[in-house]
Amino acid sequence: MGPQPTWLDLTLYKKGIVVALDEAWATADKAGLYSLKKSANGSFDVNNFASIIGGPVSTQFYNKDTAVAIAHYGGGAVSTYKVSKDGAFTELQKIPYGPEGHGPGAGQTSSHVHHAILDPTKQYLLFPDLGLDSVHVFCIDPTTGKLTAHDDIKAAPGSGPRHGAFWKSGGNTYFFLVQELNNKIVSFKVDYLPNGGLGFTQVDEQSTYGDKNSTFGAAAEIQISPDNKFVLASNRNVTLENIPNPDSSNSTKVPSDSIVTFAPQADGKLKFVQLAPSGGKFPRHFSLNKDGSLVAVGNQLSFSVDIWARDVKTGLLKERVASAFDLPALPNNVLFVDE
């Protein structure tokens, strides 16, 4: 791997393959898409590599896991690759964006595509673009794996769309979009149009601080709980409270950012449940285990991964049950592995 790994994808894990990205901020021309194969001793070694557009931050497999889409924050682009059974990559498309239509914020001088998301029917891919205040929508050609652009979702100027998640309720589909620059989660009802394409109707907007508001934070990740009953999102750059040090030999409390929990209602609106500590500073990413009883949080600027117990019925985060602290590098991405 390169010096700045930023994303892990376990889609092919049962085949002994992990797909990873190297963001290569310092050397954008060295950004990479890797497949890592599990060896007999349990370690993962580089199996295949593709040199790609700079600043990759997210992957999404599609077309029955025969292709992968990549969101490029630094390079302001979408790219796609075919993936062979042994994890080799063949380029399909490069779809660049530029400064045209960029948002008004200081960090919005050009496109910054941040996430790749597959819809529940597996026919469409969505890509939130923090720089252009939009979400790019594509239809998938099931034969070739290539993407065809549909109308973007237009977000509020200066909102900075970052990550998103689909949620189904009965016969309805909703899309929750977390916006980094205004710290909002926007709910859209999704309609599958008779002649193809998707329609998005906004039905709700909530602060990622629940019953509070903050103009200083930087909302990051969003995920749906395994039982489909809760929506969780992470907040960075605003201390919720000072909490006990994960090092039991150190009595100095540490500042903690937050994880917010909502309960989505049948109409797609979000009901606030809890604002809880993340365990440290700058929780860029988190994940839930298979039954939803644990949440692992990568607190980048605390150089820690903190694991919290979670009440599956109420959705409430409870006590911290483990912490890996004083890590040698920033934890960008954290995942549970089901062996």
C-alpha cells in the first residue's frame, strides 16, 4: 500500500480479497486502487494495483460485484473499473468534473466527489459532490458496467454534500444526505420514474447535532443500523464533552466529538434520539457490527479507534468497551469483519 490509505472495502472478503484506496494527497499522481489477498499466515499482501485519478476516498461495487465505482475528492471525478474474479482491475470510465457550478464556500472552488452509493434496486449509483453542492446520479448499464448520467440532486448553496444512505420503509424508498458544511441531514423521498431515472423530493432536514445547532462542525459519515430502525452520523470539530481517558493510567480527560442517532419515521422524517461521545476528535468514519450491538469509531485527530456498546432496541450508545489509542497513524476507515 501507499503512504495514505483512506478506504477499505470488504465486498470480496469471502474470496480472501480486500479492496483498498490510497488517497495520495502529497503525490496525487501516485493514487492507487489495490486488491489485497489473504495469505496462509493471515496477512494481506498486494495482489493487484491500478494507478487512478488522485484523491480517491470511496468505493462501491456494482453489477453483481464485477465492477467498482470510485469517488475522487481531490481529483473531482468519478471513475469505474471492471474487477476480475482474482481482483484485477480494468478501466471502464473516467468522468471528470471541474470548477463550473462550484459552491460559495472557501473549500468549494471545484468539484470534490466524496462518496459512491448503490441504490436498493442496484440500477443506479449516486455520488455526493461537496464542491459542487450536488449529488451526481447515474444509471448502470448491466451489460457493459458503464454509467449514464441522469439529473443531479441540487443541494443548498454552501451545504457541502458528503455522504449518503438509502432507507426503505414499506413500499417507499428514502435517501438521507449528510452535508458537511452546514451540518444537516436532508431526507428525500425517492421515486423510480416510469421512463427511467430517479426523482427526489425533500421531506425533512435535521441538524446533525439533534436538538442543537452548530456552524463550526464538519459532519462526516452516515449509516443505517442493521435492523433498519436507526440512522447514525458523526460530527467533527465541535467538542460535545470531556470524557475519561482511554488510558487507565492517565487521569486527564480528553475532548470528544459526537455521534448522533435518529429514528427514521415512515414518512422519511427523522426523530432525534441521542447525541453521544465519539471517544475522541475528528470521527471521520465509524461502523456497526453485524447485530448492531457495537459501534467502532475512527477518531482521527486522537489517533484512536474507540468501540462503544449500543442498545439495539433503543438505539442508544452506552459505555466504551474498548479503545486502541496512540496509534501510529490517522484512522481513516474502520470496519468489523465477520469471519
